[in-house]
Amino acid sequence: MQAAFAAAIDAIFRNANIAEDALWRAGGLGSGQAVRIVRKSPDEVVGFGASRAVMAAVLIDVRVGEVASPVAGDSVEIDGELFDILGTPLRDGLGLVWTCEASARA
């Protein structure tokens, strides 16, 4: 069954309407490795005491087969825009995709 999910993930990352080309830089340095990513920008509700604020988040999905061990401090370049990876990336339940929180570099 995992082969079916892997094939579906590959199809999603090949789809030009969903995924896009990017350069992944381990440690934020070097010329980068070409990868396909899915960029998501969901709103995130953050609590501050009794108050709540809605903040935009940037999440970047990358296949485990393309980036084996992403870490905070890596960077991603998408269409000339740089993003820094924050925190610890999370892998999906099947171990096929990393979800990385990112922040646009100023």
C-alpha cells in the first residue's frame, strides 16, 4: 500500500499547479540542490494571554527522497525569494514528505 501513496505523492510533486522548482541549501550555504516543493501559507492562531492573533505561516513540503535530513538553518530559494527553515521539520506518517516551517528572509 505504501507504494500507492508514494506514487500519489510523486504525482502531486510533478504537478505544475501544485508544486514548484526550488533550490535547497543545507546550512543555508552553497549553490543549492534542485528540488520540487509544495508551498503552503495557512493562517495560524497564536495565543497571547487572553488575546489571540492570526499570523500568516509559511510551510514548505519537500520529499524525503530529495532532502533526507532538513534542519533549522537550511534555506530554500523559490523564484529568487529566500526562505530560512525554522524549528524541527516534521515527517508525515508514511515517511515520504517533510513539512518545514519557513520564514522569508528580509
